[in-house]
Amino acid sequence: MGEARDGLVIGEITLAGVRKSVGHARGFVRAAVLGHLVPDDAGAADAGLHDTVLDDMIMVASETVANAITHTASGLEGGEVTVVLAAGDGVYRLEVVDDGSAGGLPHVKDEVGAETGRGMRIVDALATRWGFRAEGHRTVVWAEFPAPAVAGRGRARPPFSDRG
């Protein structure tokens, strides 16, 4: 997960590749973001900053972890999914690392109105930008969101590169 380390990693968790891990991923993202804010930023959360951005991040984490468990080897016996949250230069970067899918790649499906296949469409709609990269046999799906400028945290760090 080297590229995520361009910013400050504020949290990382590895979960079993089972459905209940989707809820654990949502809780992890909420706690990591709220724990990253300094007291002066607490008012920003109350003012609505995180009412939208945090909710979007939680939804994207939910969709990408569910996709990893459903569509990759992460959902097989002993599979895992790792969630990494980093912050840098006014950006939160969420990464979900799966155990690989034998060549299948994340994509936005064209079909509208289907019961399934909306996950990446949701990611595309909510994230500022998103993409994926291979790390050996594993796939990393990443999504970026605006982060508050936090005094003394992350200002001097370079922005995330377009390598991912």
C-alpha cells in the first residue's frame, strides 16, 4: 500500500472477508476521521462538513468492502480485506485492498436500474476521484474526498500522486 503513504496514514485495519466486516469498516472510517480532527475542527463537523463528506466516505467504504468480499478471493475461506485511511494536503484517501480477483477489475457498470452492480457507480458519484491499482495478485481500490485543513497536521505533506 505504498502510494497511500504519500499522506499521513491515520488508520488501517484488516478484516476477515465476511459480510459483517462491512459494518466494521464503516465504524473504522467514522472513528478514524473523527479521531483525526483536532478540537478546533470539532465545530466544522457540527457545521456540516462531515455530515456530507464523512457520510460519503462511509458509504464508499461500505460499497468497496462489500465488493471485495463478493467479487474477489477476499470472500473465500480465510480471505481478508484491508482498509487504509490517509490524509494529506486537504484530501482524505480511502483504500480497500482485496485478495485478488483472477483478472477482474473494478468498473462502473452501464446498466441502470439493476438490483446489483451499483457499487462502483456509487463510488464514482461520491468520491472526488477514484481508481485502482494492482499490488501483486491483490487489487487496491482507492477513493479521495476533501478533508479540512488541519493546523499542524498534513499541511506540509505532498498531495497524493496519480500513481494509484
